[in-house]
Amino acid sequence: MSLYNRLKVYRAELGLNQAEMGKKVGVSRQTISLIERGDYSPSVSLALKIAKVCGVTVEDIFIFEEDGHE
């Protein structure tokens, strides 16, 4: 299972750096960096906060794909 995201794209569209985005959603710059790199999967509440700040749905930012065959 893999979780991909477009957070960097949406953050750039808002003109925010990682620190500013982190402040808006209540986490550190490092956490935003980890999410963007795919090294950290946010909690549901954090994903919802990020989506709200970006003005989109969670599904617009985060993409879940199952590995392997059905």
C-alpha cells in the first residue's frame, strides 16, 4: 500500500513555504517536509486540516494505491 500526495503543488499554489504551512495546520516545518517526501503519513485530522487550508478535499491531495494484484 502506498500513499502519495500533491501537498507541495497545493502549498506552492498558495505561495506558502513549509514553515508557513506547518504553522497554519499546527505542525513543524519538518513534518510538512516529511509528508511531502512521502516519509510520513499524516493522521486523518491532520490530513483534513491540510485539505481545509488548501481549499480542496483530502482526496485531491492524498492518493492511496494498493500494491500488487487484486
